[in-house]
Amino acid sequence: MPYRAKKACFYPGCAELVEPGDTYCKKHKKQYFRQDRRKRGSPASRGYNYRWQKVKDLYLKKHPLCAQCLTEGKTVPAEVVDHSIPHRGDYNLFWDESNWQSLCTLHHNRKIGKEKNK
């Protein structure tokens, strides 16, 4: 079976070839993530601090299965507490428990990927 061709790094002016699925070469991937973190702020500055960790752990104990998997008839342990409606810095929405859902990593990553592509 043929392999997919490598493509150029997305960083402007970089001709380094990267594996399919990657967007930046090793040199520029670090730089891109540093810039992204500066723009978004640290997880703690966005509300994901020690307080959130404690509340998240309690929520996962109450809701141990992935909500999306349950709708598909599967029982998969949840690993992430997701905000159904992205809070985008709104702390009332961030702490609104009716806006939370337990998800497995697979379903959480799919949901986040769809939100970023909008």
C-alpha cells in the first residue's frame, strides 16, 4: 500500500517536509505552541485550576461513563468533563454544572476539533 506524501511545514518560508497529519516541523511546532499559549493564556488563567480539578473529579465520580458513548449503546469510562456550550471566558457558564458532560478522550477531541473548524 503506498504511503502518503510528506508536505511542507505550514510556517511561512519553511520548506521542511513533515509527515502526513502534522502541520509544523519540530522547530516551528514548539514556536507555534508557545505563541498559541501566550494568546490563550495558561490553563489556570482560563479557570482550569486546583478548584476545577477537585470539582471535575467529583463530577466524574457522579457521572463515570461517557455521555456520547452511552447514546451509541457503549459503556466507556469518561475521562474529561466537557463544557457542552464553550464558555469562552464566561465564568458563569464555566461553573454552570448543567453545561457539563462527561466524555471519553476520543469524543472530547472530536468535539473540540469540530468547534475549532467552525
